[in-house]
Amino acid sequence: LFNITTLQRVNLYECGLKGSIREGFIDALGGCSNNTLADLDLSSDNLQGNLPDSLGKLKYLRFTSMWSIGNLSSLTILDLSFNSMNATVLQNIGQLTRIITENHFWNLSRLYRFALSSISKSVIFNLSRDWVPSYSLSEITVSNCQLGPGFPTWLRTQVELSQLTLSVAGISDMIPVWFWNLTSSLWWVDLSDNQFRGKLPGSVSFGYNIGAWHLSLGNNLFCGPVPSNIGQRMSKVINLDLSRNFLNGSIPASINQMETLSFLNLSSNCLSRTILRKLQGLRKLVILDLSKNNLLGDVTSSLCALPSLIFLKLSCNNLSGELFSVLKNCSGLLSIDLGENRFSGTIPDLCEFHNLHIIGLAQNNLSGTIPKCLGHLEAFTYLGPYSYELPSTQHIRFLQHVEIVSKGNVIDLSSNDLKGDIPDHITELSALVTLNLSWNHLSGNIPENIGNLQRLESSIPDSMISMTLLNHLNLSFNKLSRQIPTGNRFQTFNDPSIYQENPELCGPPL
């Protein structure tokens, strides 16, 4: 391999390599005076330690997905993602400029993309605030590194940026006004998981003339209202994540003008007032998460009438309305979570909900019985690999919703006022992973075939200790986890066989 003087590309991406990069390896690649190696990819491996100085011998290298040093004057792309290398960034990098600091990478005149992530957040950037780089990057990704605490002012010179990710970057600062005007070509912005503070400006206009666009400001310290003109200024946005901040006030009416919006996450804020009429124009909306706010008012069937909507999460608010009306047009959903609200009425028959995988109705004011039709939901009986073709959208990066669904099916009807028997048909939901019927007024016997639900997995709730009249218990052959409760009747359930084949269950009598 090392005698091939015409070798131009070495791709060892995600090969499970461990340890350090040995000098001999790089020496062999660059040992010939006429070596032509241009591409070297060692990304997504478990490499550690220092980079060999001999890397600088690869003078024709134009693409490297690892931490590079030396006289790489032809380098155009540097990707350092998903490794465990440590050090202060660029202390031993030599003459490489056009990336981060004013003292390094001086010869990289053609570099246009930079990506660096750290597994242990051990990479530290040491940049002066008045540094003016001589280059212009189009893509920058810095994740899980210490770039802050100040906002990187050198970004002001990067007028050709199209994609910017500074997530988990240790920044605790306000976003300067000039940043919101870097809009000529910028269409992807991810500043999530930092400590940015201040209000969102009404002048934000990213993506105004661009067809595909993404903005993620989640898990920061932003406060104040969502800008009232957000719909006009971001009319082309596709993914918008403002979750886990301190935003207050109402959802602005202009949001209804964001006709290309596919993903909207405003969860874990302090938003209030009504919501529905402001969302009826979002006909391409696929995922809507407004959970953990202070939203008020009735929810009607018009929300589920959005033709592309498949994930709806409104839990932990003060929403109300008759559940029958709320779910009237929701038969196309994969997941619905209305838990911890003030919805009332009975649970309607759900026979037409062919795609539904998650039903969250806990902690409401629901009455009546558990509908027998619940036992006929098609998605809860399918044990094969899960797949679902999302509507045609671009850049949906928030597929944790899909991942949750793919891991199994959930029914949570706990903490309501449900009465009557547990329907026998519920035992036919062979793909059910989580079933919670606690804190209701159910009566009668537990269905005889409850053991058919062999995919159920969870912990044994401590509240079962209060079941002082319980005489028989068998939880074997499930996927239960954590500690077996102690006290009351559990002290008498000392036969290990009633807990067998639960690998993650622990405690006596096991």
C-alpha cells in the first residue's frame, strides 16, 4: 500500500480504529518525494493522543477528516468530528490558517469548510476578540467544544457563510446585532445548547429569499416574546426550534404565514394564551411540539386538520375542550400527547387511527370507560421493523420523534376518572411497550391473556406497595428494570420465578 506512489485517497472512516496515530503510518504515506495523496479520512474512529508531526509531509493533501498539522497548503476541507483528541485547539498546528486563529493555518488559501466536535469537550479555542481572519468559510461546525464564553466576533467577517453550527460551545453571551444581518447566503443556523441570553430581535430575516432554511436556538436563556413579525421575516423557514428558553407572551399571529414550515418546537417556554387559529395556515407542518408552556383555551379539531401533521405534542399546558372534538380529525397522526391538561369527556373510539403509535392522555379530566376499539389499533399489533415515509420536506434533523415511535408503542391513560373493566382486546396489542392505566377507578379482573403483552418494559412503580390486598403477582418474561419495591405485600412475594426473565430487574428475591 505504502509503495503506491499514485495513491490519492485513503478512506478509513468509521473502521473502529483505536489508539494514537503512529508516526510510521504517516511517514509511509508521505515518505516518497513524489507522493500524491490528496484525501485522507480517519473520521468517526476512536483516535486519541497527539498528531504526528510527519503529517505535514502530505503537501498535496486537499481533504482530511482528522486533526491535521503542517504545511497543508492545498487543504480545502477540515473535518475533526467524532474523535477523542484533546489539547488546546491549534497549539501545535504549525502554519495552517483560515480556520480559527490568527496564528495558525496560514497556508490554507482554499479552505472553505471546517467541522470540529469533541466527545469530552476537551478542545479549547483561544482566540483574540480583535482577530480578523483573511479567509471566508462557507460552512462552520463547532460542537461540544469550548469556544466561548464570548461570542466569536470574527464571524462578522464571514460574509459567505451558508451553514453555521455552534452547539454545546460554552458560549454565554448576547448575540450581537450584526449577526442577524449575515443573511446573504446563510440558510442553516444551529446555536443550540449554549447560554445565549437576551431577546430575539424583530429584525431577524434569515432565509428570507432562500428556499430551504433551518434555525435552532433551543436550550438557551432567551427571554421576552417571540417577535411579532416572525412570519414575515422568516416566511421560507422549514425547521424552527426555540424550545427550552424563557420566551413569554403569545404565539404571534404572523406564524401562520410560514407556509413552508415543517418542524416547529416551542416547548419548555412560558408561552400563554390561545394557539389554534394562528396555526391553521401551516399546511406543510409535520411535527408540532408546544408542550411545557402555559397555553390556555379550547383545542378544536381544526388543529389536526393540518394535512401533513403526524406528530402532535401539547402536554403540560392548561388546554381544555372535549376530547372527542379535539381528536375528530386526528386519524392520520403517528403520535399524540395531550397529557397534563384539562381535557374532558370520554375517550372516543380510535379504530380509524391506523398509524397511531403513541397515545398520551394522562392527567386530564377524562371519564367513561376504556374503549374496546383500543384493542384493534393496527400499529400496536405490528412486530416487524418500523418504517414511515415522512412527507416531502428538507432538512428535518429532529427525528428523535421518529426514533421514539420506532422503539415501541405507548398508551398512557393514567390519572383520569376512567371506570369499568380493562378490555380483553387490549391484550391483542402485541407490539405494546408501555401501558399505564394507574390512578383511575377501573374495576373487574385483569384480562386473563395479559401475558401476551411480552414487549412491555418499564420499572415496577413504587405505588404498588399500597396495594395491600394484592394476593398474587407474576411479572415474569417482560423487560422490567430497576429495583423491586419493598414493603407491605412485596415482602411476601419472595418467589424469584415471578420476576424471571427481566434482565434489568434487581433486588430481593433475585
